[in-house]
Amino acid sequence: MKELFLLRGLPGSGKSTLAESLNCYRLEADMYHINEKGEYNWKPENVKDAHEWCRIRCEEFMQMELKIAVANTFTQEWEMEEYIELGNRYKYKIYSLIVENRHGGVNTHNVPDEVLTKMRNRFEIKL
């Protein structure tokens, strides 16, 4: 079945862990920041390129009709729009899941508390 899971949540909420448990192809913009040695090297000037890389990979996976989980923060509704449009174009069933840190998870990329607070404050939920 062609399914697209958009996993939303703050860093450390468990998005990546949930994506791995869904038995599908996992994508994250953060993957772009991992070098050949497997080291995470985030730079603010690469954020736009990272998200474009993630969207392009998602479309490639859709062309192969794979089951996909995209685990990005998606704090704003508009950040999911391109994925929803792709899913509709390729006739995917789309799920948007908010992942909450109720398990004491740790944000592995050491996002500062003040940034987490800003992300939490701008998090949109469409009911």
C-alpha cells in the first residue's frame, strides 16, 4: 500500500524512532547534514538545501511506490504542504502524526533550549 507518514514533533520527541518502527523508507532533512564518515555537521546555511534534498528523495521514493515516513519537525502547517501535494499526485494515503516526548527522549542534535521553546511556541495544530 502506498502510504506517507508525516511525523511532526520537537527534537527529541521520538520521530526518528517511530519512523524506524513503521517498516518503511525513512527520510529526514537532518540526513543531509551527515557526512561520509557518519558525523552530523549541521550548518544554518544548509537548511534550505536539506529540506529540498528531503523533498526530492521523497518524490523519488513515491515514483517507486514505496511506503515512506518523513520525520521532520513540521512545526508549521505550510511545511507539510509540498509533501501533501506529492502524496496526492502519486495517490498516497497520507497520515500526519504529532509525536510527543512522553518517554524522556533526548534531542540527539543538542538543539538549545531557547530554540526548542521557539519551536514549541510556533507549533501549529490543525483540528
